[in-house]
Amino acid sequence: MPTDAADSSAASPAASPAASPDSGASSASATAAGSGAPSPWIESPFRADLFASVPAAARHVAIVTGGGTGIGRAIVRSLAACGARLAICGRRPDPLREVAAELQARGAECLAKTCDIREPAQIAEFVAAVLARYGRIDSLINNAGGQRPYPASHLPLEHFEKVIRNNLVGTFSMTQAVARAAMIPQRGGNIVNIIAQIYRGFPGMSHTGAARAGVDNLTKSLAVEWSPSRIRVNAVAPGIIRSSGTDRYPESLVAAAQKAIPWKRLGTPEEVAHLVTFLCTPAADFITGSTYYIDGGQALWGDMFPLPDE
């Protein structure tokens, strides 16, 4: 079963949802576009001035890929609630417009642009736009990705390669671009890779299990390689999270999965967002190369993939 599958539906790379490349996102009046009233604002356990108690030009800037839906959207809200300036991207412009309008209505800064992380040219354009707007990048949250259940015996090679290209190669491409353009030159930064609960493999979803395991190892490798540049690299591995990803699956499947979680409930996007926010703060300054499982104990117990007796 997938966790959240942020930004998983394909869409053609369109122009930025912002009024212009330098104008951030569309106005707050766009909040109603396709969704009616805005969603409830996140309740943050952190101080509202956590990232705001510095001069405006030095205020924390965070990129969140796949920031228009699900876990990504919750992360954006959590960081914004603490005073960070945001830059969000994804393949579909409408969710980005909605999130940017929501943040602007609450006085938060947000640059929103469509970007397919499988395309290096689009990544370069997006990173350049962020630096042109804010002049710095302090945190990169690699949240974009997607997958669907597929038994390995019937998994087309083409589909396997697509998931690897998106979830692993796309994550590396964005990470390398941000490090080269911003974090290495400024000698500092924070990267959080959102992967999945793969502690005991990912039967039924071997394609994304392989990709997420690759990102898990990449996290450890980069944490060491980039330590001289004071770049921290960590990963967050959500279990089953009740959000836009799980909403696509039959309720019976979700209920069965819930029984295999020691905590006997699903996680929430907000719980993941709080952990990510912590990893972006100075309180986590000595944490790097670690993977945090947030899954109600699912990694340690339960049968998520029933096997026949013979």
C-alpha cells in the first residue's frame, strides 16, 4: 500500500501558475478555484516566529516539491506557520495555485511554479526562479513522487523505469541542482527526503520500494559528502498516512492495513509535517544521515502482505 503518493498524477509541464515568473503565486482570490472554502489551517506545536526572528532578507527559505497536495501541502503549511518563506512546485498547476493563495491570504510568502522533477531543464529553471525571488535556499524538502501497487511478476519494465526515474533520479536531480546553485556556495543547508516505510521491503510495490531504498542510501551518502559544506541530509519514512494518496484506495483495503499497525490508526499529514519542520530547525543541527520512521510501529510488527499457506 502506498503512503501518500504526492503529485503522482501526470500532467504536462505548463507555465507557472503564478501571474509571472517573478510574482510568486496567483492572488488570494484564487483560493476557491476548484475547492470552495480553504482547508483548515494547520495547528503547529512550534513558535510562530521560529523562522521569522531574523532580518527579512535572512528569513528561512524552503523548497517543497509536490507541495500542492497531501503530505507536501501539510509541510508547506507547517513551515509557513513558523514564518518560513516557501517555494513550491509540482506537475499540476491548480493545486499549487490553491496552496499559494491560501498562504498569501495568511500573510506568508510563496513562490509557486510547475516543475517536473524528471526534467533537468525544468529543475534548473525552477531553482533559478527561487534564487531570483529570495536570494537563498535554506531547506529542500524532496516530497514529489508517485506509484501504484503492482505485483512484480506482472510489472512492465517500462513502468519500473518510470518510477525509478521519478522517485530516485528526480530526487537526486533536484537535490544536486539546489546544492550546486545555493547550499554549497552559501556553506549551509538542510535537505529532507520523504521516502516510505520500507524497513521490511515493500512487497506489492517493488518498483517504488527500490526507488525509496535508493533515496535512503543517497541520504546517508550525501550527509557525509556534503558535511564540509555544512549541509544536513535526512530522510522521513511515513507509514500509511490518511491523505490524498490513500483516498484513492478501497476503504476495506485501508481498514485492513490499519489493523497491521500497532498504534491501530493511520497517521496524518500534519504529524509528518511536524517532524519535517523540526528537522529544518536549529534544534536539529547535529542530526544528519538519519532516517526517521513515522508509522505507528508498522515497521516492527504486522502482516501487510498476506501469503498463501502453500
